[in-house]
Amino acid sequence: MIPTEPPVLLSEEQIRSRVAELSHRISRDYADVPELLLVGVLRGCFIFLADLARALTIPRRVDFMALSSYERNVKTPGAVRLIMDLRSDIAGRHVLLIDDILDTGHTLRYLIDILGARRPASLKACVLLRKLARLEEEVPIDYLGFDIPDVWVVGYGLDYADQHRTLPYIGVVKQ
């Protein structure tokens, strides 16, 4: 049974402060770029992406992708399937992938590989949370919110069985 209010791992204030820091760095790094395309990985990134996009001071657009991961499938561990692709061509554009959590690294590696093949002017990644203990694949993270322990987290877009996504903080649940 999941508690009504999961214990806090990262407070609303900690998240707000880190998003402000990230948006400042991203705005500075892309100051000379005509436009930055933020590509959110649905569904967990939606709150993080919205807060980050509003805090940026540079021209930007937003698009989304959706993926399905089969990491618990013994036959194809780490397999990822594209469910929804981008609506626009990214060739020659500056692209920043926005993801909620880096766990094994398989999903982000898949995205970097398929988007990189589409010839963007640049391709970087921004991840809110990273679980170093679970990382199986080296993937470049250009902007990182927080390193966290190997626990199941909810809130700020992340869920457990489609619950707790809209919590304003990141909490821990026991499975």
C-alpha cells in the first residue's frame, strides 16, 4: 500500500532552486542560438519541462516524444520502443532532450542515437534525476538536476501506478 503522502526526498524549494540554476545555465549556453528545441520525454517530464521552459530567457519551442521501455523483459533487456515521434524535423536545429529520470541509461541512449542520426546542429540532454547505482550504459548528461539513491520516486511528474504525479515535491514510495 502506498502512503497518502510519500516522505519527501527533494522538497518543492530544492526543486524550484535547481530548476532556476539549470535554466540560467541553459539560457547562457544557448544565448547565441536563434532557437532551442526542447524535446520532452513523456510522461514523466511534463512538470519539469514546463517549469524549465518558462524560466528560460532564450527563444525556444517545445515538442514531445513517447517511448515504451521493456527493461524487465528477460528476452530483450533494455529494449526501447518509440510510441510517439516528434512533429518537426530537427535537421540543423539545436535540440535539448528533457527527461525526468536516468535509471539504466537505455532510454536516453536510444533517444540520443535516433535523434543524432537526424543531423541536429547540436544535441544535448537535461535530466532531472539520476540513479548512479542503476546506470548500465554511459550516456552524456549536459544538465543534471540531482543524483538520487536507488529508490522508487514519485511527484513532480513521476508516478507509481499512475499515482502521485502532481505532487509538488519528489517523494519516496516502497513498492
